Amino acid sequence: MNYLVLLRHGESQWNLENRFTGWVDVDVSAKGEQEAKEAGQLLKEKDFKFDFLFTSVLKRAIHTAQLASETAGFSEIPTERNMALNERHYGALQGLNKAETAKIYGDEQVHIWRRSYDVPPPKDVTELNPDGFTESLKDTAARTIPYYQQKIEPLVKEGKNVWITAHGNSLRSLVMYLDNLTKAQVLELNIPTGNPLVYEFEDGKIVSKYYLKK
């Protein structure tokens, strides 16, 4: 039996401030650091060991993996960081307070942007984002799932133990794929910060799934 562990980064500074974060590279908050260490402690207590680690290129995921790894006492794990595992890009909403955004656009519209499957937030054309890039959950899945299929799934099928530290929406996309969820089901899915989600495999097939922190 081997396993795949999905870990959403600890609370970020903008999670704390209730802001849309997306690709903005903010770090974890003090609470997020503690959540990362607690995740590492859980992995240590359950004697998890990993052959490979994958993270996004955003510091809140990288820092969470580092803190958890140090707490667990892992020796250096072969690691790959890739934008395919980045959080969903929130377009013009990035940096805005969620409550204030609801006052401007209305609760219903903000709920649609946050929880619909294929409606992206409004574009934000800036010098750093000249094309006005923005993503729905469908768009996010269109990069995370192929990356998983090409880079990670073969390792899992070989019997390797793999750890992914990423973000709420990129991990929701992966869970959608792993659990064969419908579009409606994935919209109800919420992945908590700092709580390792474990998939156990036998002969490349999922045999169990559970969170370490009950």
C-alpha cells in the first residue's frame, strides 16, 4: 500500500484579512505557521515518509511544506514546484476584501464568482497582467489535472509515496479528479487549511481516504 497526501497551505496573511489572494504571493500568517507545524506533527506521529514532494510556486505553499517537513523531521525530499498547482487566479478581485466586494457587486454575484464552476471573476488589465488573465474553477482544473496525470499519477501508480502542498482551488480540482466528483459536487467541497488529506492506494487504486486531524 502507498499513499498520496494533499495539504492545503496554512492560513495566509490575506486569508486572515479576508482578501481574495489568487496568484498574489503572500506568506502564511502566524496561525498559518502553527497549522503547518501541526500538520508536520501529525505526519510524524503517523510515521509518514515521502518519496516526492510537489508544491506550487507561491511562498505560502512552499513555506507550509518547509515548516511541516522540519517538524516531521523529514530528510530532504525530491521536490518539484510548478505553476500548475498555483491557486486559482482571481482576476480583478485579487487583493480586494471579500465583504467589501460583496457590497460593491452584491452577495449573489460574488457567490457566483467564488462558487460557480465555469464563471471567472472579472478581468483586470494591468501592466503585470496585460491580457487581463482570470480563472474559473474549470480553468484551474484544466491545468492542475493534466499536470497531475503527467507528473504525479505515474509515481503513485509505481507505488511511490507522494505529498502535494498547494491551495484551496487547485486541490479541489485534484479531489474532483480523484473522487470522480460532478461539477455540482465539487462546488460544495471545501478543503481546510493545514489538515493533511490522505489517499491510500493498492495496485494504483484508491482504497481509503481520510483527514489526519479529526
